[in-house]
Amino acid sequence: MPEPFRFKQFTVHQEHAAMKVGTDGVLLGAWARSKEAKQILDIGTGTGVIALQCAQRNDKANITAVEIDSGAQQDAVNNFTCSPWAKRITLQKQSIQNFTEETILRFDHILCNPPFFEDTQSEKITARKVARQQSQLTLEELVKCVKILLVHNGSFSVIYPYAQMQEVIQLMEKHELYLNRRTVVRGRIGAKPKRVLLSFANRKNTIEEDELTIERHHRHAYTQEYINLTKAFYLQF
């Protein structure tokens, strides 16, 4: 049974979710500018780590988390209930498509650690794909839902493989969501970019651009910029 993942202010139990706590989700939850939002949406919440990060960072927001996978739902409910912010986080046990059709809520900030899947040799490939929503939620469907649910001056934040960056940006623009912030993520100093953090809005603006490197030249030798970004969450910082 997987061990719970302990953060400074909350614990994530992950016995049932196919996708466990990973660097991508924590990066997105720490990077996204959700501190001023009143209504936050986490699409495909999994164990709930991003929703919990948002609750920790923003003590006034109400957070809605959407998850279709039953195993992840069990973990998310447990994690939300046991957190200090249980009254401000609501889990919707359905697809984002159904939620979009049914809800009257609109959101200042929407986050998604979205459907991409790289390691075809990993165990439980089908379960992992479902957890990533890849077989049930295309990028275009995701963008259509976000366009409906996002308030006019709101933001949509995602993390994607660097190789897919242009595809994501072009599809967003097709639906009149425009890039306003981009952080290229490298695993180690000198390595090729691995991920990219992207934030979109309903109107064009100047694009903020920077880079983030996670480790120096050795495993667990973290850069100061990565420590600064995540130290509110990770116990070792």
C-alpha cells in the first residue's frame, strides 16, 4: 500500500488513485497565481493535491474539484475531509463535460494537470490513462469546457510536456484563450526542457516568460529557485 505523502500543512493519502503525488501537480499548484481568486476549479483533481495547495495559499477561496475516477474520488474525499480546509473544498464526482453542462458556477482561476501519457512501459497503463482522462477528455474538449467556465478576467493554468507546447498554445488561441505567462521547466542544469507551465486568459496581454530548473547536477540537489517555489509545501525545505 502506498505511503501517504506528507506536506507541511496537509497529508495526501493515495491508496486508490492510479496517479500518485508527483512533481508536475505540486509545481502547478505552487506556480499558478490563484491567491486572489474567489472561486477556483481543479479539473481532474486525482488525490486532490492541487486543490489542497490552492486552499493553503488562498484562505478566502472556495475550491471545486472535479474527478471522474472512482479510486481517485475515494482518496480525494479522504484528503479533503482530513485537511484544515474541508469546508471550502467540494468534490464533484463526474466528468468535466457533465459538470460544465450542469453547473451555474463560474471561476476566477481554473487549473488542470491534464491528459498526457508518456511511459508506455508503465504498469496499469489503462488505469493510468483513465486517471489522466486521456481516453475520456481530449485537449479540445478540455479547452471548450474552460472557455465556458472561466470568468472574463480569469486565468487558466496548466502543465504540459514541453514538446506539446505549441500545439497547446495554438488550440487555446483557436478558442480565444491567449497565453499570458510561460515558465519552461528543466529537470537539471543543462538538460533539455521537460515541462512547461502555461497560463491563459480571455484577452491578449504581454507574455511573462522565465525558466525553472529543479535540480543542479545531482539528484535531490535542488536549485534555490525550486526551493523558493515549493518550500511552503515540502517538508524537506
